[in-house]
Amino acid sequence: MLTIRQSQIDAIIADRASNMADTITSYLRSEHPARTEALDDESLRALVEGALERGRGHGLQAEWDLCRFAELELRHGPEFDTRHSWAADLLAMPDQSAGARIDSLESYDNNYLSGAE
């Protein structure tokens, strides 16, 4: 019987989280060059890691959902989810799944905030 120790599970989870942050950082750099040009790699990585932590705090788990959350943070600034009432209100909808809440955030951003910051 193969036994996987908790320390091994923790290492796998940490590696996956690190890879996710790398992937999202690269995505933001390639898809949003104008927004990321003023950020050095360390600053962009810190923004992504903060967004991942807060996104997970809102129940987001899927990599694409977390990526969209990081994009919104890049667009609206650090901790946009608590600084802007529209974001806080949409994230606080208890009858919606985490995926539906990020869909709502993205939709609101695209439909009502496009070009405004």
C-alpha cells in the first residue's frame, strides 16, 4: 500500500499554488501590457498572490475564476473587493455560487465600468 504523508500533500498543494501564481502573472503580463508595464515582476507577483488569497477567501477555487479576480484587481487596484461597494455587494450575495459571483463582478465591470476607473 502506498501512503502519502501530510507533508507530501502540503508540498504538492504549495507547488500548485506557486505554479498558479506564475501562470496568472504571465497571463496578466501578456494580456495587459499597458497595465503591467509600470510593475516590476516582484510587484506584479505580489498583486497576484494577494488577489489569490482574497479570491480564495471569497470561495473562489477554479484557476480561471481566480485569474479573473486578479484581472479585476489589476484594473481597480489592490483590495478592490473591499474598497468598492459594487464589488463588496456582488461578492456578498449568499444565494450565488463563487463562480456566479465572479461572473457578476466581471459582467458589472464590463457593462458599467468599462473605461472608468
